[in-house]
Amino acid sequence: MEPPESVPNAPPLVPGTLYLVATPIGNLEDITFRALRVLRGCDVVAAEDTRHSGRLLQHFGIQKPLVSCFRFNEARRGAELIERLKGGQIVALVSDAGTPGISDPGQRLVAAAREAGVRVEPVPGACALVAALTASGLPTEEFHFVGFLPHKSGQRARRLQELSALPGTLVLYESPFRIQRLVEELTLAMPEREVVLARELTKKFEEWLRGRPAELATRLAERPRKGEFVVLVAPAGEGNEVDLSLEMGRDQDPEGK
Ligand code: SAM
């Protein structure tokens, strides 16, 4: 039997509300009932990439007008969207994956909406940082979300030095093109820390790698991996017993992607 796509007595959507709708980070099953209800019930979907989100909507049989809202038009598009919201329209904001506003467009629009007295409601769901942190085994009671480091070498080195002084687990995002570089930078900035690489979360070739930065750098050099990574760094003094037997992958990804 197909599961129901709503729960009894779900409150109706509120006109004039900006809904921040989280979407899957790789596994379409991670969409929520409420996300689908908001996407079905809104007047317009504001998307980081309209083609990408159009495919997501199509998968769930949803047809809605889409407008783009990405880093370089967020200010101008935001003003248009706020006018629509003030006129009573319901706007759903989505990014390419995960939670809007987390290393993705959204924060400026939300700030402008609140400034304009527009109602904002989160529709929580997938977020790579939460998925990686909670399943990493590293301390969760205090953590620092860094997102992406700057691109320039000097700035990265300085930032990593600053971060090494912070308590709690560090959580970084990194692209597959710079993962080797980041792990090598960690060998200089935080050589004794336990590092966890959470790769391709929620996807078929999800994989977890853990060890000291130098060990991980060697392993990535031996077998480069593609795909998306969250990089977690244990607090100083934690995880001195790095147990490599804890490492696991769902399947061995033959192409390392
Ligand atoms: N808004 C998203 C969220 O809620 O997590 C993050 C978007 S940010 C542009 C993309 C980065 O998130 C990737 O470079 C990677 O660091 C991380 N990421 C997203 N999906 C991931 C996944 N399935 N596995 C591992 N990391 C992922």
C-alpha cells in the first residue's frame, strides 16, 4: 500500500507566507509530506536553479510556476518576491539540495522578508551538515558550522588556524575538486585531530572515511573520490583512538564517484 502523503488535520497554508522548503540531498525519499504539500499549494516556487528544481517537481507530479533566485539575483528577485508575498501569494523557496540558506541562497531573502513584515515559515528536512554530524560519532553537543572555506591559499590557512582554536566539532563543506587539498591543509593546521569524511550521504555509494589528516591524504591520493563531501574535525583531545574498523561504505563504489 502506498503511504499517505499527508497527515490528518494538517493546517492550511497561510497566504502571504515565505516557506523555506528543504529538499533531498541525494535520496528522493527524503522529501517530507509537508514539503510536498507546500510545493503543491504554493503560488510560485523560487528556485536556485529552475531546471534542477523543475525536474524534482516533475518527479513528484507537481506543476508550478518557477522563478530563479540565486546568489547573483537574490537582492533584485527578493524585492519582487516580497511584493508578491505582500499581495498574499504563497512562495516556496528551494535550493538545489538540502536546506535553503545553508551554504545556499536564502538568508538575504529571509532577512528582507522579515524586515518587510512578511511571514516566514521553515519546512525542515534534509541538511548535509546535520546528517553528517549526527552519524559521524563525533561530539554533537557543541559544534561549529564553517561551510566552505575561501578559495585563496593564504586565507584558507589563516581560517584553519582560527578554527583550530575553537571548541567543539568543526563541520566544513568541500567540493570534490578541493577535497584532497583541504585534507592536506588539515595535516598542517590540525595534524593530531581525528577527521571524518562523509561522502555521498543518502546516495547509493555513501561512504565514511576516518583517520588523521595525513592518513586520509594518503588514501585519497591512492584512490581519488568524486562526489560530495562533508568534512568533520573532532575537537582537540577527542577521538585519539581512531578505530579504522568503524569505517564503512554501503557499497564499494568501483569508480570512486
Ligand atoms: N543547502 C545544502 C544543505 O542543506 O546541506 C548545502 C548546499 S552546498 C551548496 C553543497 C555542499 O553540501 C556540498 O559541496 C557538500 O559539501 C555538502 N553536501 C550536499 N549534499 C551532500 C551529500 N549528499 N553528501 C555529502 N555532502 C553533501
